[in-house]
Amino acid sequence: MALYMKAAEILDKVEQKKGAVKTLVYDSKFQNIKQLFALVCETQKYSSVLQEIIESTRLLKETKLRLNLAKVLVYDLLFGRGVKCGGSWKAMMAKHRSRLQAALARIKVKQKVSRNEDLLPPSVQNKKAHNIPRYVRVNTLKTTVEDVIDYLKREGYSYQGTARRIEDLCQLSGKMFVGDLHLRDLLVFSAKMDFHNHYLYKAGHLILQDKASCLPAYLLDPPVGGHVIDACAAPGNKTSHLAAIMKNKGKLFAFDLDAKRLSTMSTLLLRAGVTCHQLANQDFLKVDPLAPEYKEVKHILLDPSCSGSGMVCLSDGGSEEQDGERLQALAAFQLRCLNHALQFPQLQRVVYSTCSIHSQENEEVVSACLEKNPGFRLVHLFPEWPERGHVPLTQCLRASTTETLTHGFFVAMLERQTTPSSGESLNIAPSAMDLDTSAPTGGEEQQTQRPSSEISVEQPQHFTTKKKKRNRKKHRKQES
């Protein structure tokens, strides 16, 4: 009973725009997260079909159930493995089973299909056709890729070497696995492989993380011992990835506004062996870039709240006309976050990422930010990556079920311009690796400061010339 109540509650919150499915499920702290996530996602997929069945049988009127509670119960009765609770609800659904099954049969006849899957909207069917492999990131804070491979081989898994093409990831079955062709610390298994109860996962040696979600930290690539900010950090997989790249040295500032998510994240980081982090229950937009503790921050990872439209479980077909007001509000928030990130005085690079497929949250946010911050430029990421950002921002990356066999994702990297634009900048040695750290952050400041710096250089020459002329005149008078 608790499963259905919680699933219905999450579906209510999704409709009320209170968060994405994955976030809401994660925050629920339900005992069986996997089971809850599957029920919510599958109910969403069949939502329109379930609605039609419920309306045609007048189920709500006869049972007094709320719509989303009725949906999850009907889903499990007709499409799942049967209602998993006892008591009055199970008796109620058993009473209406025949009518509900008959309604489903009529819909199939009407649409001329024989399988339940054929009732799904085309956009959902297209996503379903591409089974995403199970990606497992090796936590190098606790082990090595080689040790994990050896451990799994002793357990009967069959290592097939490193994949050479993305198509190789589709050929996996049973206990076969390969090394990813792009990310060295990533191992790839068949879509049906489950590691939630595996010792290596429970001990923090393995992180269950989609390949696309690994890209932001991998591409930011902060130096060992550096100072880094993870601006919207929960649930923490990217934070633990950053810590692994930094080898647990330096400082990793992680912010999140949700105290519950941050508490759960703390547990995750503890299991992963992360020690270089400083968690803060704080809104990143209210963090002072000029505060002394952030004076050495040169790298920021920004993965703000988004529509979650790239997550395979969501039934959103990707139309940017749907829910325009929500997308507009999200994009405005994302742009504020990105502009704020660029205000840290020593910042060299920021990676901006979303699990959205909408241009409004991706390329349009980046373009608007670059217009306001001409001191930064886009970095051309991962030339061999098969899917690029929408023209003209092809320097960015996109990911999808069809092209990269991942969830939908977007990644961009903004880098401070290295061209000196002030008198102080001219003092930096051309060979310095951090030449860009002293460049001004704002475009307007560069334009207003440049004339004054040029005058300060030219004025001494002007006065020296006048002085020489006066000395020559004085010398001629003395000679005469």
C-alpha cells in the first residue's frame, strides 16, 4: 500500500511542477527506490492509456480513488505483475478487474494492435526501442579499473576488452561487459544487469552513473589539489567524480538548497571515500564570489535544475511548445546561475550541463550568457563525440538514446579569454599556464578600463617629449 501511495504522491508533484521524477523519487527515501522509480516511470509511459481506461469504466466515481492513485493501481493490475498489496485495495481492484481488462481490450481493437507496448505514444516507443546499457563508473578513490575487472572475472563475468564503436555496446548480454570507448573509468554491461545488491556497489567501489552524466566532471578535469565548486551538487555522483579526478586533494565546495538531498548526499560521499569536500546547505546564487574562501576557485561545475526531458523514463516527446512557461522559468534560472558562476574572480573554466533535450535550456542559455560575458568563450569539446550542439554552437555536446546510447544530455564549457586586455595583464609571462586568471571578467569593464590604461602608458612619453624640446631651446640660447 505504501508503494502506491508514494508513487501517486510523486506523480501529483510532477504535475504540480515541483520537480523531476528522478529527483522526487530520490528524495522520498522510500525503502525500495528501484521499485518505486520503475512504477512511477512505467505509469507515466502509459498515462494516456490508463486515463482512457479509468474514464471509460468510471472507476473514480465508483471507488473514490484519486486519479494518480488509480493510475498506479490499474497499471500494476493490467500491465505489471498484479497489485502488490493486500486488504481493501486489492479486493477493490479484483472487483473491477474484468471491466478494466475489457476496456483495455476495446482500446487495442480500436487501435488495431495486439501488444500493450503498441499503445504507447510514438515518442515513447522510439525511446523504448533503444535500451540503454548499464554504465558503471569505477571509483578510483577506492580501487582501480584493473582490480574491478579481475574481481568481476572471478565472479564469472566475461570481459570483452575495450569497445571500439558505440555499436559494440548494443551487443552485450548476460555477464558480458566491456570498457567504454570514451571514458576509461567506465565499464559497460547489458541493460538488464543490476548492481544495487552487489558488494562492490555497497562498498563504494562502483558508482551507478549514466555515461552522459559522467561527461561534466570528466571534461572539466580539475587539477589535483585545485579549488573547485560543484554549484548544484545533489545527489552527489558528479561530486564524487570530481573528487576522484582531484585525487581527494584540494578543496571541493558543494552547494545544494535542499537539506534532505544534502544529507543523503553526505552519506553517498562517505561511502565513496570522498574527504576533500565542504558541503553547504546554501543557494548557489547567494554565494559571494568575492568571499576569501573562494579566492582560488578556478573550476566550476554547474548542473542546475532542469526539465529532466532527457531522462528516458519521462513521456515528454520533446516538444518545446509544451509547458512553455515552465521552460521559460527554468531557462531564466539557469542563465542566472551561469552568469553568477562567471563572477568568481579567478575562474578559468565552467562546465554547464543539463539532462534536458530542449534548446531553450541548453544552447539558448549559453548564447545569452556569452552575449553578456564577452570575456569568455566556448571550448570545442571532445571532437570525436558523435553528437554535437545545435548550430551554431557545435562546440557543445549533446547525448541521446539514439546517437550515444545514453540518456538525453547537454554539456558546454566556457573558458576565460586568454588575450590580455589591461595594463596589468601585460605583466604576465606568455608561457604561464594560468594566463587567463588575471583577465577582467566583465566585457563592459574591459571597454571602459582599456582607454585609461592606454593613457597611463602614453602620458609619460608625451611629457618626456615636451621636456626634451624645452631643453633644446635652452641649449640654443646659451650657445648664442
